[in-house]
Amino acid sequence: MEGYEEKLKFLEQLVEEKRFTELKNYLMNMMPADIAEFIDEMSPSEALIVYRLLPKSEAVDVFPLIDMERQKEITSLISEDELKSIIDELYFDDMIDLVGEVPANIVKKILKNSTQKQRTLINQFLKYPEDSAGSLMTIEFVDLHKKMTAQEAMKRIRETGLDKETIYTCYIMAEHRELEGILSLKNLVLAKEDETIENIMTDDYISVNTHDDQEYIAEIFKKYDLLSLPVVDNERRLVGIITIDDIVDVIEEETTEDFQLMAAIAPSDDEYMTMSAFMLAKKRIVWLVILMFSATISQLITDQHSFLTAQFTVLVGVMPMLMSTGGNAGAQSSTLVIRGLTLGDIKFGDLFKVIWKEVRVGIIIGITLGFLNFLRIMLFSRNVKLAIIVGLTLIGTTTMAALMGGILPIVAKKVKLDPAIMASPLITTITDATTLLIFFTIAAWIFLGA
């Protein structure tokens, strides 16, 4: 890491000192992803200079890897000829991503420098829902006919493969573009030259519809360990494919969204450093307001039992610890269950299994924590009644918290909500109220016999 930082500083120095010939030679020996990261670190004007130093073939590889905000800046600063050269070489799905993000005036420039066929396809792709298979797919794939021989198929791949995003899986289509099967490049290469595609292809394949959600598609890729996936319309016609590089981006996007929801922040695609303080506050404040007012339930419970805390002030000192423990126990359970739901390990049909497991986990943890706190209180204050109250409360609290942490994400998934909503902040708010109810009920029973 230290060597990489030194490399970036050296490159920045070359830019500052305008040693562009030396910089160009240095860039030629770097990986496209590293060049893109370097460009992302620069000011817009410097980034444009560095980008223009790249040979055309290298620039096309680097451009899709550059941060989207920086892509917008570069496309707004370059000439129409430069933009046309980028558009001509970009894979179609990368072009769609760019068109979907840049301002209207840049879109006009892109469309102006596109062919009629490209313009038609761009308009068609932009009509698909934002997070659907249609918005992710590319049209650059190898299509074959089942009556071809292996030799004819290899010839077609050699002639057209250079412009395709992947050649490792080929797609066999009928006359009206109905998908009939798939064929791996490995099986094609190993087949005899006169063997027909029909005999070596497989019709046992997985496909998705153009309107399937990207999160579902990511699960398909993970489950079947795919490199690409065909996308069909309602008539089973092949309209595109989704490749693994796009799904990696989707997984990162979905994971980021889950983290934001689990922290009670409104999801956003914008990067932290590009957002103003006002935008960040706007994303956070809604849930904080909701959680703040929902926490008044805990206040009402405390007010209703103020006679207990006034009469037995020793109770006040243990309340924060009990509430914190309940929130932590609930957050642990919800995190594990949300992860299980995301990976497909847990389904709604497993609800009662999860309930039974979390009840047992909660009881085991509660007994352990309760016993340790009983010893702690007896050691420092020798208050037997308080030790019993705290011990029993911890058993009840951790059991209820674990139970709610297990149930709520599964229920949320069932009603088409993101399970991450039921993570730490919301679980903590619910368990705080539950903990206080358990605590005051036990305290009243021990101290007052009520």
C-alpha cells in the first residue's frame, strides 16, 4: 500500500511539473483500473489532461472504470470528435450507463455522435426500469445457429468476437431470435470440426426476463456461479446478456444500500466525499426524527413507573446497561438473519425454526449475562433484590430481543420491504421499550409484591 501511495504522489508530481512525455510512458505500464483511480484523484482539468495522454485503445479500457461523476466531467469538457471516439469503442451497456447519468446536453451530444441503430437501441434501453435486467444487459454477445458446424461457429467467433463483451458463452437462436440453447467456448473448441452445434449445445440453461430485479439476478449469479446470463423478453426472444462484471457492481450497490438502511440512512448512490453537509443531513434526518419520536414510548413507560424509580433510586443506575444490552442482542440477531436472507439461506418458511433457535440463544445468553451481573452486584453493593431484578430482566430482555431480531427481518422480506430496515436502530428502539416493560414489571413484583 505504501508503494502504491508513493506511485500516486510521483504521478501527481509529473502532472504538476508538466512532464507529460514521461507521464505518458509511465501510464502505458499501468493497469487500466489503476489509471482510472489516479484520474479520479485529480482535479477535473488535470484529469482531462491525463485522459488525453492515453492512446485510444487504452482510453476506451480506462473510461468505464472511472468514477461516474468524473465521466460526466470528462464528457462535458472534451470535443465532439473525442466523444465520438469513446462512444464508438464503448461496450453498449457502458454507453447506456453513461447516457443514464449525464446531463441532457451531454446526452444530445452522445446521440448526435451515435449511429441511427445505436440511437434506436439507446432509447429502447432507457425505457427499462432502472434496476431491471433490461437496464443492465448488453447486446454484444456471440449468437450462433444450431445447424452450424463447429468449424463455422469458430469462424463466426473470429470474425465478430472482437466487438463482443464476452465469447466464453455463445447463444444459439432460432429464426425469430428465440433462445434455443447455450454453448461454452470450451465445448466448442473441443468438438470435432464437422460436429453440428445442435449436438454439442445444451438446452438446460437459466435465463431472466428483461423486467426481473437486479437483486434477484445477483442471487442467480451467486447460486449458479455464472459468468454471463441470457436476458429474454416475454416471447422468450433473446434481447441481451448480463455479464459478471456488471453483477459485481450490483452486489456492491446492494450491499452499500443495506449498510445505509441498517444505519437508518436513506439510500444514495452518491459518494460520501461528493455530497455536501446539507445532502448528508437530509439523508440521515428523516429516520432520526422517526426513531426519536418512537423513543418517546420508552419515556412514557418510564413516566408511568416513576413511583418505582422515586422510591427505589437504585433502579435508575442499571437502566442504561439493561437497555444497551437488549439493543445489542437484537442487533446481533437481526444482522445474522438479514445476512441469511441476503444469501438465500433463510426463507419465510424457516420462520418457526428461526424463532425456536433465537429463543434458545436468547435464554442461554440471558442466563450467562444475568449470572455475571448477579455476582457483580452482590460483590459491589450486596443488594440481593437488585441482583435478582437485573438477572431476571437480562434473561427476559435478551430472549425477547433475539426473538424480535430474528422475526422482524423475515416478516419485512415477506411484505416486500428491505430486511435491512429492521436492523440496529429500529430493533434498538423496540427493544428499549420492551426492556423497560420487563424491568419495571419484575421490579414491582420484587420490591412491592405487585
